[in-house]
Amino acid sequence: NQSAHLQDIANTLGKEAFDSLLTQFYAEMNQTLVDLEKETSLENVAILSHKASGSAAVFSANALREALISVENAAKSKNWEQTTHAINKLPATWDETKILLRKIK
């Protein structure tokens, strides 16, 4: 389960290192959401969402990872409507993910 996996990482790294990585992940995801909303190139949307989905995987943020993969796949299929729809779902998924991540301390 996500909580156990993250707690293992936190215990292995130590609280300070884990908190630093988590802070970096928050900043990266917040910036990615801003960038995706403004991006005008489907190729760049695919690149941004692919990179962010890898980061989400590190933190076992599975719902967020899946949402980002949906964005990437829609962008790769060259479908702006699907891509925009997938991007619009990200903020809610990110909010849910942050709630789960805050439980790890």
C-alpha cells in the first residue's frame, strides 16, 4: 500500500531527506500543472506529463501517475480535446494526492 511504501522510504532516508524530496516533488508538480495549462504544443505536453508521472511513481502516487499517463497518451494521440479534458482532471487528483502524502510523517 502507498502509505507503507512511503513510510519505508521516509524511514530509510530519514525525515529531513524525505521531507526535502517531498518538498521538491510538490514544487515540481505545482509547476507542471501550471505549465500544462499554458502549453500549446502536444509534444511538450507529452514530455511534461511523462516526466511528472515518473516523479509520481517514486512517491507511489498511483492515481496521479495514472492521470498524468492519460494526459501523455492523449497528447501523443494528437487529440487536443482529450488532452485538455485529461489536463483539467489533474488539479483534483493532485489535491487528493497531497492529502495522502501529508499523512506520511
